[in-house]
Amino acid sequence: MENKDQGTGSVINTQKTAGAEQELTATNEDVISYGKTGSSSGALSTLVTVFFFWGFIAAGNGVFIPFCKNYFKLDQFQSQLVDFAFYLAYYLGALILYLIASLLGKDMVAKWGYKNSIVYGLLFSAVGAVVMIVAVNANSFPSMLMGLFVVALGFSLQQTAANPFTALLGAPETSAHRITLGGGINSFGTTIGPIVVALALFGTVHSSDTQINSLSLDKVTLLYAAVGALFIIAAMVFFFSKKLPSGKYESGTEKSPKAVAALLVMTVLLILVFIPIFRSYQVVSTDASVNSDLDMMRMKWLLGGLAVVVGTLLFSLFSAKRNSNGWGAMKYPQLILGMLGILTYVGVEVAIQSNMGELLKQPAFGGYTSSQVAPFISMYWGSLMIGRWAGSIKVFNPSTTVRNVLIFLLPLIAFGVVLAVNAIAQNDISPLRWYIICVLIQIIAMMMGKDKPARTLLIFSLLGAVAMLIGIFTTGQLAIYAFLSGGLFCSIMWPSIFALGIAGLGKHTSQGAGFLVMMILGGALIPPIQGKLADIVSIGIHNSYWVPVLCFAYLAVFAVAVRGILRKQGIDFDNMIGEGH
């Protein structure tokens, strides 16, 4: 059985789906080294730069949330609309691409090529930076949200192209590791982004409320002018790079009217859910009963939004199982479950951190002030970098001995980098030194995973759930370390879920990648749900961490289920990957 590479015309990996062979026919002459034992390091090093942008800007938003809250006199919920608008854009951007492909009968990312799609995405993000500058000068919070929304729309296009492009730049069995490498670069962006943004805006890494309130809007304008210029420069580097193949291929997009209908219905329902949430943005009251009613209303609508997404995907799963015609990429159960996986993963990753600041203010967790929680938040994001650096080792095709040494040393080096960054930022790192024990546990878990996506995802999901339970049933430093370690166990989840979700999709790979990117929507749904649970007196911030427990539990179920699903399609994904490969 043979399968043609997307974009090369060369014979590559075989995919069997539902007992039938599917062939991808390439039309261009670019050589993407898919199926080779190594990857194109020059092309890969150029490609992963966009991963840095995503992390840098997303984490930098953390500086704007307190700024917007103080400058525009917002409550906590209203300030969270920054992240809400940002993550919502990922869903709508991927949905728009899919609808265009459905109407025209052509996958636009396939037509443009992965390379050009990234260029267009970067230019679109540059337009968002311009909108942001205009909004700042207009002194308008809604317009600032629109600017961030447009920036994230560009990111949506970039991610739809970059993730499968990264997977194709080398052997299929190491695709998850290349995406993990991109994630490691992304996490480095999240680690330094807030510090660089704070330095640019305040001239110091510490931003007090007084500094935030006195912030000159001219500095925000200059910051986004610089960001917009970087987007344009990056677009030029990609456009003129001779290392990167274009990644164009004939998509042969299959009509998927049922998938279109399901997603359109889901979107309409989400709009109906989000309207009252956004309308409540304008409501500010000092009356505790009014605020309590608002919190319950927002909770109900947020839960309704989550139910809409989960319900639509489960309906699609069972409907496509009965009759796969008209579902396109959504006829593959691994993709549907993977979409729920990305939704859950992004949600839990953001939720743990978003609610940690409030948790650390509680006396049982140290009673830290807002300025004192910074090193803990930094360590959480740094934990993702620690895990992703270790997870990307196999990209460089080391020998078994070198790999075993690096899988032990790299996480420790990354841990040192996080501590060094915080030391430079003049943060107190003394409470974090014994966190190295958690890093050692993560190293052992990585060795147990043996570079196999499903196996590694299962191990890390179970460890994540156990860590959250330890945090829930304890207090003090042990609980803090347990919650922080959620970052370590989230670190490899995106590439593992992504690789497993698109495995065996053949010509539907690009479409499937777009569907997965849509599910970054989880970052707009799950964190506010946990936050609203924390507002309920009988639950509180500590017990709200049952939400991450449930998320990790689903991810463990997905890891087990997807392996069996792929085996039924003739794809033993984990056994393709081992220490001998």
C-alpha cells in the first residue's frame, strides 16, 4: 500500500482507513522530507519562529489585563474579555477557512501552500496591530478587543498551516516531536513575553497598580508598532526563505455538507450564548446581590456554551459512525475525539494558571500579594517549556545514549533558565527551588512514555489528575507544587493530541488540522467556568480545581480510546514509534 506525500509527489507512508486505501496526489515539485529518518533542520528552524510569536503575544496579554482593568475601570470578569476575545478568534478564524473551502470546493491552505498561508497569517496579524494602535489612540476598550481579535485571527491561519507543515518536515513517526519542539519555542515566548512587555511599557519588570494607572498610552502605541513591524519582518523572512518548500498540494476537498451544517448550528448557538455574556460587560454594580445574580447568569451561559460544543461534536461522532457521507474529516472518530481533546487541553492549561493568582492569595497557600505571585506564574508557564524541551529531543535524531542523557539534562537546564529569568526580573525564587523534585518526576514520566504519543499522553494525563487531587486535598507548599506541576504534565499534550487526531486522515489532513485549531475555543470557555465556580462560597477557589481533574480524566480516556480507533484503521501509531526508530 502506498500513499503520496502532500506536496512532493514522492511515495510515502501508507494509511488504511475503514479497510480502504486513500491516496494523496501531490502536484508540485517541492520536497518535504516526510518519511525520511531525519527532518530538514534549516526549514524547521525557520518554521518554528512563528511558534514564538504565539506564545509571546498570548502571555504578553497578561500585562494588558491588569492595565485594562485599572485604566478602563473594569471588574474582573470584564478584564477577562481580553483572553476571551483572543481565544474566540482562533475558533472563528479556522471556521471561516473551512466555510470558504466548503463553498469553493478547495482547501485554501492547500491552494496557497503552507508557506504562503503562514505569510498571509503574519500580515493579517500585522493589520491587527494597526487596529490595536488605532483603538489605543481612540481610548476604546471594545476597539482594543477588536485589535487583539484580529491579531489572533492571523494566528489562527498560521496555526492551521504551521502544525501540519511541522509534522510533514520529517519522518511521520517523529511528527509529534517536531510539534513539541515548536511548543518549546512557544513556551520560551510565554516565559519572556510578559517580562519584555513590562520592560517596554513600564521600564521595569515589576508593574504596580500605580505604574499601570499612570501608563502612557503612547507606550502602548509604540509597543504594538514594534510588534506589527516584527510580524511584517517575519512574513518577509518566510516569503523569501529558500529553505522552506511551498507545501502546496491538490487538496481534492471532499464536500462535507453535514459537517458544515453541524458547525454552523454550533456557531449560531454559541453566538446566542455569548450575546448575554458580552452584554453583561456593561453592567457594573456595588450591590452584592446584583453581582451574585450576574455571576450565576454568566455561569449558566458559559456552561451552556460548553454543552453546545461538546454536544455538537458527540452528535457528529455518532452520526458519522452511522453514515460517513458528507462529513469530510469529521467522519474520522480520532479527529472528533481529538477536537474534544484540544478543547479540554487548552481549557485546562489556561484554567490552572488563570485561577492560581487568586489561590495563592489565600492564607492556606501563603497569603501572597499580587506582586509576589509572579515567580509562581512564571514557573507554571516555564514548566511547559521544561516538558517541551525534553519532548523535542528526538527531532535531532540522537543516538540512544545521547537521547537518554539529554532527556535528563534538558529539563534541568530549562528549569535553570526559568529560575534565571526570574532572578533577572528580581523575583524571589527561593520558594521554587524544591520544585526540582516535580521536574525529576516529569523526567521519569517522559522516559516511561518512550516517545509514543498515546502512551505518553496517558501517563501525563494520569499524573496531571493525580497532581490536581494532591493539590485539592492538601494546602501550603505541597499543594502549590502540585498545581504548578500541571504545567509539566500539559507540556506534551498539544503535539500528542494533534498528531493522534490527524493520523490517518490522508487528504483530509489540512481540514482536520483546521478543526483542531478551532478547539482552542476551550481557552475561552473552561477557565471562566472554573473562575465562576470559585465565586460560589460553598465551593471556593481551592475546590474549583476539580475542573482540571475532570479535564485530565477525559484526556486519559482519549489516549486509550484513540489507540484502539487507529488500530482498527490499520494504524498502530505507537508501535511505529520506539527507541529503535
